[in-house]
Amino acid sequence: MDLHNPAPVTVDQVVQALSVLGQEVVADPEYRPDGPTRDDLPELLGGLLGRVEFEVATAVDPNEDPPHAMSELQDGWRTESENPDVHRAVLVNRLHRTAFDIGAALGADDATSDQEVVGEVDGDEEDEAVGPPGVAGAAVCALAAADLLAAQAAVDDGRARTAHHALDSVEGFLAQALLTAHLLRLQLRAEEEEG
């Protein structure tokens, strides 16, 4: 689903929000003599998102029992829109970002492309290293979840071909996730035998 935002935030609004949260934005005067531009908006939004997610991670414990803070967080998030299609689109976007973030933050090299995450074997070539297997597996699980939501949306909308394509992708990602779990188990076994 393509999202339309009738009132998108401006660069100045994001810069101001970052400033209020203690993150000053300094543009390189050589490249941005007039300050940040619309081209800088994704990076600025990333900074704002990072700050908010850090605050959420420190204020909300998903393991809390009962999960009052998590429930309140979700209530606040849902006030942005009551449209389930918007929620699904935001979640799919978040899952793709999560897959990318896992690789970027935890050591996998671009483990989120739609190519083989575990590594491709081409003739006699060995598998490409993409980081620890648990990291690669976590990234593909996020991608599988995103594609599963997309498949459900396609089924709901009667787009069978799109649904089949998304489900094929889900199955591929889950196969990769199972392989990474197996590789991690082998790594653990080897370490236990050494110790």
C-alpha cells in the first residue's frame, strides 16, 4: 500500500524536534550553506526515530507482567491512525528497517537484501560471510514477517499473484532462518566440545 501523508513534516520541524530532545543538527556549511534541505529529511527522521526508540527501549519493558507500559505505548501509537491498512504499511516498513538495522548494528554485512542471506554458492565458491548466523537469521525472520503481512494484504485484496510471490519469499526467508539456527547450534556444539 502506498501511503499518502496530507501534512508531511518539514525539515525545520524535525530539526526543532531533535533540538528539543537534545540533539543539535549541524549542517556542513560547505555542502549545506543554508542548513539542512529536504534531501536530508530521511537522515533527520532517522535521528529522531533513533532518539524516540531509545527512549521507548528504556521506558517500556516488553517482559513486564502485566505489560501495562507496552499496552499504553501501543495505545499512543494507534492514535496516529485508525486505518488498519496504514497500521499494516507502517509495520511492514518497520520490519524492513528492523532487518536492515539488525545487520547494520550487530555485524552482518547487508544481510537484508532480497538475495541469499546465508550466502550464495556459485560453482566452487565458498559461502560469503554475512556475519554471525544468529544475526543473519534474525534479519531474515523480520523480512519473513514483513512479507507475511504483505501476503495477507494481497489475499485480502484478491491479488493472488502478489500473494503467491510474497508467500514464496516468506518460505525462502524461513528456510534461511532455519539454516542459520542450525549453523548457530553447530557453532554452540563446537564451542561446548572445546570447553
